[in-house]
Amino acid sequence: MFTRDFSYLDEVHICPRCQTAMSCCEAPPVHVGDGLGWGSEVLFICLNNECPVFKNGWQHIELQYGHRGSYRCMQLPGSKEQNVMMVASEYAFTGSIIDTEAVKMQNTRYVKEQEAVIALDTCVEGHNLEPIMTLILDESARLVNRQKAVACLRQLNDLSCIDPIRNHTFRDTSLTQECGMIISEILKAHFKKECPHCAELIKAQAQKCMHCKADL
Ligand SMILES: [Zn+2]
Ligand SMILES: [Zn+2]
């Protein structure tokens, strides 16, 4: 429900002509031949320069069309049907290879963010810190979602949020400030403070830290 169809990420295509693995590439915006496009964002293309289709294509195109170019074997996601793409140089498509592992990771992160945003609606009444922390600590999440999480953090008033926030570096300084303020409020509400020497939580009125034994 949150994602586009990323099922192609797990597909393996082997070039039927040279038996090497085909590369998952971004589809060019328009298929020059028919102007209709391929109906797919990605194409699997054999980028092996030793592939017979590519090696023999130069001569074929020279004879047929009188210009420089060749062919690459191509398959669409979800299909083993063999197609060829005309390419003007050996470098065509080499710059648009998709890092499928990176896309998978981005997609996983995105789904987690969306699930956390939904869970925010019930996190205060359910006393569930997890979606709040997921969003606050995710530097790739949308700022507006992280700010919603920060608002819930204040309401939840849970001491266990302090450690992970203190150990996190925010790129957005407004979040650093906001979280710092909330931590002060939470500490106050629990009659606690952070030891200035070891950062452990101690009683607000303590004279000596029970963790590092420092005098305060
Ligand atoms: Zn091939
Ligand atoms: Zn201490």
C-alpha cells in the first residue's frame, strides 16, 4: 500500500545470447522507435561487450541504416521475452545501472517511516515509544513526520528516550534544541538530572553521583 512495485529488484535475468547476467537499468523516458515507452521504469540490459548481439550489431546497423550504432539484448521486468535496444555507443545505459540493493534499502526505510507515522496516532495512549524514536532518529524521514514524533515524545514523558537521543547527532539543529528542551522537561517531571560527569540519570537533589561517585 505504501510502495510502488519494486518486485523487479529480486529478478535475475540472464542474457539468452551470451549467458551473462543482465543489468537492471533505468528505462529511457521514451522509446525512440514507437514513442510509447516500454511501460516500465526499468529494463534489464545485457551490457557485456562480448555479447554477439552487441558485437555483430555494429556492422548490421552500418549496412542497414548507414550510421554508427549497435544493439543490446533487453528484457522487461517480469518477462523472459527477448528484445533488443538500439544503442549509439558502448556507453549507453552504463550510467543508468540501478543499484538494486540501495533501492531495496531505501524502500525498507520508507515503509518503516510510513508505518511509524500511522503508529503515532495511538502511541501516547498505548505508551509506545518505538514509532516515536524510529522517526526522531531517522535522518532520512520527512521533517514534518519527525516534528509530529517530537510532539508525542513530550506527551509520553518516558525517561528511556533520553539515552538514544543523547547518542544521536541531528542534522537539523531545531530538532536538537527541541529534543533537548523535552529531555529537560521529562527529567524535571521525574525529579531526575543527568550527572555532568558520567551522564547517568540521578536524583535531582543528589550531592554525589551514585554511578561515578563524583561530587556534584
Ligand atoms: Zn548478452
Ligand atoms: Zn556520574
